[in-house]
Amino acid sequence: MGEPQRRRQFAFDLDTHRLKEVFGGRRISEAYDRIESFLTSRGFLHEQGSVYVTARRMEKRVAYEIFEELIETHPWIESCARKFNITDVGRTYDLFEMLAVMRATEKHVNESEKPSAAETAERESRQAGEPAAHAQSPSRSVGQTPEIRGETEREDFWEQ
């Protein structure tokens, strides 16, 4: 049976001083543009900087063959790259989205812990020495996490 197909990620680091030597007076960004053009034409998405991820699942062997073709068609990469890594991509989490969810959860929890108007009036009357309007304040559940969008993903992220 063949190797499982997974999304793959290429990440590399090019030596800009070496690129200047190889490309002469031309802009070194041309090197990055050439790599981007090559990889995106073969099913990779430009994630950020020098990081590319396959749009679909791919066998590691196929990803390596794409790397070999890249080196064959752009031989200067071999002498200019400090590193060129491949990674099996698991589940991807958008940390900015998680931050927004965490902040929304925190705000909701903090707001639910604020005393009600009746609790505030009771506390103020006790401080003034007046009899309480009612003997018992409504109970609150402290520490309950509200149901909000992204809760499952956040829990899944921390469990792995």
C-alpha cells in the first residue's frame, strides 16, 4: 500500500548575500518570484515569506519530485539556500482567530461575574448599614465557559 497522502509544506531560507552574487545587479526579489511562480504552478499556496503549502494532499514522493524539478530548473537555489525543509502538515490553526475567541470568552466570563443591579444595591445598603432588600442573592456559576464559535477548535488545539 502506498504512503498516506498529506498536505506538505516547503520552507526555505535563502542567503541574500549569495543571491546578490548570483543575480548580479538584478533585484534579489527576482529569485523569490521565480520560486513562487514555480511552486504555485505545481499546486502550492504561498503561505507567507518563504513558506509554501500544498493546496491538496500529496504523497511525500511527489513533493520531493517537485523539489528535484525546482532544483533542476533553478540550479542557483542549491548554492543559495541555507535550508530547504519539507513538513507533513497536520491540522492548521489560525492563531489570530483563536485570540479573538479567547478574548471574547474572557470578556463574556468577566461580564457574567459582574454583580447584578440587585446584588449591587444589596452590597451598597449593607455598607450604609441599611437592612438588605432580600436575604439571598441569585447564585451564579463561576468558571463556566460559554458556548461560542471556535470553542471546539480551541479545546482541540490545546489537547494535541
